Amino acid sequence: MAAITSLSFPALGQSTDRKVVSSAQSTTRFFGSNFEAFRQSTDRSKLYTSNASSSSRSVVHCMSTATDIPTVSETKLNFIKAYKRPIPSIYNTVLQELIVQQHLMRYKKTYCYDAVFALGFVTVYDQLMEGYPSDEDRNAIFQAYIKALQEDPEQYRNDAQKLEDWARAQTSSTLVDFSSREGEVEGILKDIAERAGGNGNFSYSRFFAIGLFRLLELANATEPNILEKLCAVLNINKRSVDRDLDVYRNLLSKLVQAKELLKEYVDREKKKVEERAVSQKANEAVAKCSAAYLYAGN
């Protein structure tokens, strides 16, 4: 498996190259293309149904068919209220569209939060926001984003970190052999396999596919058939995962190109500023010399 490419965007103001914005917007089209449309309701709700595995302390938050759901506009408004500072357009364009798509995912009747989904989302968020002007603001945006979806940002981060630490200690064989062992992460994966197998709510998404990819990457699981084995034990359709990961890798390539465009844009603007500064200093020097000459002539 090829490693996920790291991305870095330099800090920008509100205006930037249209090609960069186009590349960023393709991110949300990637995540939004397999979400179902559904009727929206205007009432808010608390959406927590515990489904704890006997071998795991992780709590699974599921949608209930009896609950009302917030509208997309309410979710976006919650995000804006929670983070009031301006966000550079190259990031804000992606975030605003992405939260709409994740809202649709979040409030599907079959939705259940799980740690692999969280790992996938955290991976995507960190890649998209890498290079943001302020680490503190980047974290505050993450907090506001997840809370706007009525979920727990600390759980996302903690579960993602938990799975990353676990995966780093695995090999290809132990990664797919989790069902024969006991442990917190093993319990989480068993619970996912059970629900994906039809015994409970499970809603596959591309964030989940990326979470699986991240596990393989951290475990250095490079064997061609390792993903097939992992999908089999988790009761996940490998064709869906393959398709989504192919699109994701292509997207990462586009984002790398966007990073290069951004760098060129920043360098070009910086050069313009420097040239204007040099020109201004030269004009000031000429003006001073002229003034001195005129003064001396008097």
C-alpha cells in the first residue's frame, strides 16, 4: 500500500487562485457522492444510544428512528456560532461544503459512530488543515466542527489516537487476527464486524475506508491481499473500499498539485511586495537626493 501523502497549505488571505479552490472543492465532492438524500426536520435532538461491546469500553452513538434531526442550516449555524473568527477561503470553502456532507452522513437512520470512522475523519481533517496559520485555531475549528454535528471532538481525537497507537504495534497477521484476541481496540473491531454483518446499525462511508487504510499504513501491512483479509473479517465490501481508496489517492494527488499552486501564488505575491518595496525605497532615495541638491543650490 502506498502511504498517504502529507499535504501542506501555506497561510493565505481571503483571495487566491481559482485552480486551488477548485482542487479543494473536489474534496467535498469525493465525500458527498455516496450520501443519500433524506427529508430534513427542524427540531434538534440528543442522539446517544449506548451499544457497548463486552470487550470494549467504547460507546457507539447511533441514530434513533424516533428522534428528530436538525437541518443542514442549523448545523452550519452551530459551527459558525462556535467558531466566530474568519477562516481563509481556501479552508473555509472546503469546511463549509464538507460539514454539509457529513451532516447528511451523521443523520442517516443507519448511522453509528465508530472509532475507525473517527480515525478516517481525523486523518482527512489533519491533512486538509495542515499548514493552517495557527495550530490553536486549527484545533478550535475541529472542536467547533464536531460539536456542530452534536458529537464529541475529544472522543474523535482519543479514539483516533488509540487506533493509531494500536496499529503501530501490529503486524499484517496480527492486524487481521484481532477476533481471536482480547483488548480494547480488538473489542471495537469485533463490534464493528458484528454490526456490519447485520447484527445492528452500520453505515459504511468513505471516512471508514480511509480509517482502514490508515490502520494498514501504520502497521506497515504492504501485502497485496491484506486489505481483502481485513475487509472479510470486518464484513465490509472490499469493492467499495477499493473504489473509495482509488478515488482518495487521486484526490490526494490533486491536493498536492493545489499545494504547489498555493506556493507559487504566495511566492509570486511575495515577490511583488518586495519589488514594490524596493521601488518605493528607490523613489524615496531619489527624492531625498533631489531635495538635498535643491537645498544645496539655494
